[in-house]
Amino acid sequence: MLIVVNDPTHVERELCAGRLSCPHCEGELRPWGHARLRVLRTAAQEIELQPRRARCGSCRVTSVLLSDVCLFRRVDEVAVIGRALLEKAAGAGHRRIAVRLGRPQETVRGWLRRFSSRIALIQAHFRHWALALDPRLETVTPQGSPLAEALEAIGLATRAASLVFGPRAVWSWVSAMTGGALLANTNSPFPAPR
Ligand SMILES: [Zn+2]
């Protein structure tokens, strides 16, 4: 799977021009049909997406090109999940967050628990990205709860990324910088800055 910008026309152009790299070997990706239809729940509505599929010219592995508004195996938009995390950091419990977002309590609790179980990994990953993109940040000393520190690291890294690579919504950067695996059920590392 490869996280791409939320602009199908742009992605199609990049794909057909051979400008997208294989996430496994850096080889050139080429069009290879489409993945199955999937539902994405945004803050206000449900929409259907059919992501593009591509195949690497070198290693021949196929990859789904997933928009950066999504996370791997999550129906809800990453920005909605991000809002839940911010509300949790501001002191809200999962029941209140679920009501505000119009999502089942179990769903919200699942996001918060999964994030919490990976919080050290997430914080370290985004600190690493922030420092790779802006070495002046070395003097910043994070303080606060693990959740506040992780969200601060996300804020620093995504702000630096927007300055270096061009503006993109915070939570879209989060999806891109974790390869869509922010809340994945695995201990495999996130993609390193490059
Ligand atoms: Zn490849």
C-alpha cells in the first residue's frame, strides 16, 4: 500500500508518468487496475472510494494507492480520528467524544486504545521526522502527558513537512508519514524519513 495525496487526477498523472515509487523497492509503479470499493466516513457523510492499484516494474508487487485522508483498514477519515485524539488530550472521555463525533463508543475507544498502545513508537517516529525536517527543533523539550507529547511531536513534524514539501492537512501528513499504519495492529516500524 502507498499513501498518496487526495487528488485522483494528480495521482493518475504521476502514476502514468512513472513518477510514483514502489514502497517496497523504490522501483517505478505502473497502473494495474483498481482495488475494491471502500466506504470512507468523513465528519459529515459516507463516501465511496475505489483506490487505484499499481504494480512495480522491478519487484512486480502490486500496491493499493490509498488517499491520505484514509488509514489502512479504518473506515473513518483520519481527520475524524485525529479530532478524537485531540479531544482526549483536552480531557474528554471516549463516551463524550463518541457523541460529539457521531460514532459508536466502541469505535472511539478502539482508536484511543490502539493509539495509546503505540504511543511511544508514534511519539519517537514524529520526533524523528520533525528533527529530520527542521534541525533547529533540537532544543525543544517536550513536557506533559504521553498523549500531549505525542500530539506535540505530530504537530511539529507535520508543520515542518508542510514548510518543506508544501501544504497538506495535518492528519493527511500523519497518514502519509505512517504509511497509513498509524493505528495498525502490528509492531512493524513506520517508514523512516527520507
Ligand atoms: Zn518494487
